[in-house]
Amino acid sequence: MFFRHFRKLYFAGAMLLLVIIIGTAGYMLIDKRFDFLDALYMTILTIGTVGFREVYPLSPTGQIFTIFLIITGFGTFAFAVSSLTSYVLSGEFREYYLTTRKLNAIEKLSGHIIICGFGRNGKQAAHILKKHDRRFVVIESKKDLVDSITHRYSDLVIEGDSTQDEVLEKAGIMRAAALITTLPVDADNLFIVLTARALNPKLTIISRASDDNSDKKLKTAGANNVIMPDKIGGAHMASLVLKPDVIEFIDHITGQGGPDINLEEITFENLPEPLRNKTIRDLEIRNKSGANIVGFKTGNGEFVINPAPDTQLIPDGKLFVLGTPEQILKLKTMLS
């Protein structure tokens, strides 16, 4: 990548260096009075056309060589200067600088989320993640969409094809916590899921699907969850008719209504050693933080709503806790 951006400058610099070497060697061979420094000095004077006097009077052969050096050297020097000027004025230097800064910023990320595609679903996912202050990297192939991204993590946007391994690697997939792929074509999402799962087996992968038959294929390929926006949208609208206040409340606590209330999960592995295999009563989450335990997921995937205080915290289990940001922060501090 570095060579690709500087290819023209490399060529111009190499040509200029070659002329300097030829000029220096030529003066030393033509006139034995010239040592290396004198010959180099004469070459630079000639190429730069500054008009200083030569070190020693030139022989006819030296004069002919100097004429040749002026013609070739001045042309090469002018080409090098024009290449540098063109590189700066055309915006290539700025593009290279921004790309390098972006990749350096992504290399420092760990535990972030990768969003493949910045269409309607990708934008909504980014919006929710931004509300919860989660770092994310966007991969989008369309330049106009890339240019339209103005969120405060806009420097973490990669223009490229997210089905390519090298693009996912640039996004830091080996260090990412999750990947959300929202491309409109199910085959592309399937390819991304397969690639991402191979690159990072521990990655949480959420994929969009349009076709009913794609659900199982995406899960078989390695997706943890498959979302079908059309189905969810229709079901959500119907639920708003049947139970509007309940649905609005659920939207509120799951992050769509604002950052003033959070629904968080606590895994068994995140608990301090002394609290593992204890009961919910032993945690005293309500008394110490003000947050409420509203659910529990057992190791075999069974969900328990409003678990009893004597529910034991077992490996692979998860607690679901509801509270304000301040209460959740107290809880995380307590468990750290």
C-alpha cells in the first residue's frame, strides 16, 4: 500500500539519483582532478542550473558531458519537482495521510464491533451503538455512503469490499468482539459469515437475511443470530397495535428510546471468583447498586423471567440486569 501511493515519487527520485550518480562518475572519469566531492558538487550545480562557476575549467570532453548532463538532469529534476507538486496538489498526500491515520486508529481498537454495509440497517445499528458509546468500524463499498458518514467515529470507516479477507483484517476482525453484516444480498452475507468465523472463531456474528431459506444457511455458516428486517418490522408494527405501551417500553429499555436506562447482561465468567456458583441473593445487586435482575439464562439456553433469589449462578449462565446508567456503572464497579 505504501509503495502504491508513492510509486510515482519513487520513480522520479530514482531517476534523479541515477542522474546524480552518472554525473558524479562522469566528472571523475573525464577529469582526474575531480575527487568525489568536487564531482558531486559539479553535478548538483549543473542539474540545479544555479549558475555558479565550475570547480576547474572544463576540457572539451567535459563541456560536452556537461551539456548532456544539463539536458538530462534538468529534465529529470523538473519531472521530480512536478511529480511532488502534483502529488500534494491532487490530494493524494492527504488521502494517504487520512488512510494511514485511520488504519493506525483501527489497530489500537480491541473488543470493537464491525458493521459491514452502511445502508438503512447498518445506519440504525451504528446509531444504537453510538448511543451506548461502543466503538465500531464501518466497512462500505460505496464511496458516496462513506463520504456521508459524519458520526464521531467517522475516522473508523473503511471503503472496501467486506467479503474480502484483507478488508476484514484491516477492520481488526481478529481483535473484534462482534460483527454485524447488513448487506442486501444474502449470498454476500453468507460469504462474510463464513470468512469472519474462520478468521475469529470467538466472534459474535449477527447477519441480516432477506430470504426465508437463508436463515438456516447463515446459522450453519457460523452466524449466532439471523435477523430478517421485513419480518421483524411487520411483527413490530402489529405489536404496536395490540400492545403499544408494552412495545414502547421494551424499545426504551433495549436502547432505542435513549441512554437513560440500560438492559445489561452479566456472564458467569465476568463474575468475581468469590461470587461464582453463589445464589442471586448472595450478589445483593439490588441493595448495592440499585439495579434489578429481570432475567436469567441457564447453560442449556433456557430463559427464566424474574428468577428466584435462590437461583444459583452456574457456568455458562447469564444474568439480565435493568437499571439506569449510574446503577449499571455501580454494578460494573462492584463486579470488577
